[in-house]
Amino acid sequence: MATWARMAAAGWIVGFGAGVVAASPQIAQVNSTGDEYRVFCGACHGPEGRGDGPAAKSLRKRPADLTQLAKRNLGTYPADRVFKVIDGRVPVNGHGGPDMPAWGPIFSQSRESQTPEDVKARIDALVRYVEALQEKP
Ligand code: HEC
């Protein structure tokens, strides 16, 4: 009994760590873009993108409120920039620091995205998912 409880607790911690740091056991289990968002982004940016995920409090820098991207860009969703921020390999002003992981290299190590095209498709899907979170002006 006690052993089970300990194992369950350890599993939870490992699982949570994987979501935040993308250590990766969870990568194999996600099967929709909503899942991908929850696993890879939600811990910091929150379930609805408001920058209030469970890990947000322990970060030095507050995760961006992803619902305001269009509003802050004169009403146009900056899809290109969002792609680059997620990919992380292209430096974007003020981003790509240690507080926001770069997913391009992580996705390219993952079994679900073997080719650069797969990685791009995966990031594109996340870009569209974040677009749908935009608060209407
Ligand atoms: C470990 C926490 C963490 C995770 C996980 C994370 N982010 Fe972030 N993100 C941040 C922080 C912190 C910032 C703010 C960086 C800054 O202001 O320099 C940020 C910034 C951003 C921005 C830039 C917003 C702007 O103002 O232009 C976008 C877009 C973004 N994240 C999308 C995502 C997406 C999509 C995912 C999942 C694939 C994700 N993030 C995962 C912490 C995280």
C-alpha cells in the first residue's frame, strides 16, 4: 500500500517534469494538438493561454499571456513570430532565453516527427492552436 502510494507520487512527479522540461515519456502519448498544447505549453502558459499555468509561479519570468498576441500586434495574429518563438532555433527579440524552452530541437528528437517537415507540421499545428486562443478585440 505505502509502496504503491510512493510509486504513484514518483510517477506524478516524473510525468509533470516531462511536461515542463520535455524529458519525453509523454511525447509518445499525445495524439491531438490540444494534448500537445497541454503537455508542452500549458504548464507555463495555462490551459487557456493566460500565462497562469501551475509552473508559472516558480519561473523568474512570467509566461506570456498568449490570448493577447493579436491584440498587441494591432489586431493581426503574428503567426510567423509565434512559429519562431516555439521553434526556438531562430532568435526572436526578447525570447529564446532560458525561461522558454525551444521545441524545434526537442520535436526533432521525437519519434512522432522524424523529418524536418514533420517538425514543421507539428509547430504549425501549435501556431494554429494558439491562434484560436486569441481574445477577440
Ligand atoms: C517552462 C515554461 C514555458 C513553457 C513550457 C512554454 N513557454 Fe512560452 N514562454 C514562457 C515564458 C517565460 C515566456 C516569456 C518570455 C519573454 O518574455 O522573454 C514565453 C513566451 C512565449 C511566447 C511569446 C509571446 C510574445 O509576447 O510574443 C509564445 C508565442 C509562447 N511562449 C508560446 C509557447 C508555446 C506554444 C509553448 C508550447 C509549445 C510554450 N510557449 C511553452 C515560458 C514557457
